[in-house]
Amino acid sequence: MTQYEDLQVGPKVGTTFTPTSGTNPVTVLACSPLQDDRCVVLCLLPHNERHPFAVWRATMAFHSEGWSFTLGDYCATLKEAVGVYEERGGRWRL
């Protein structure tokens, strides 16, 4: 087994974890792969009352250390977050 065999295209929908670049847990609501080794992720931020949703690009940190999120948009409503998610190439499904 190589060090990359356990990598997946994106974090699994419904999982809650703390990104490598953060200190608070997030819950993945949607995840869509992009053309490279990244994906676009829509997350619930239960600790953030003002902007409880975020849309990020995600990449797997080297040696499976966890998910690293970049280029985030923080949103006040799910509707706003879904719009950003779809603009970034995500496919929203309920």
C-alpha cells in the first residue's frame, strides 16, 4: 500500500472534524471533486453564529494529516452558501 491509497476525493458528507488549518470542528454538508486533486466543500460551522456556513476548497494534507481548507467564503444563510458552492463547481443535492 502506498501513502496515497487511503486518500479520498473529499471529506465524507455528514462527518464532523477539525480541519488542519483550524481549531473548531465543522460538519460537511456537501463535497464535490474539482478537476485536480482538490474539491469544493460546503460546511456547517456550529460555533459561528454570524456566519454558520462556509464554502472552501479542500486538499488532503501530506501523509493524510487531515483536510486543509483554503479560499473560504463565509455565509449567513444556507441559500447563500449553496449559491457560492455551485459557483465554485459544486453540485448541490438534497
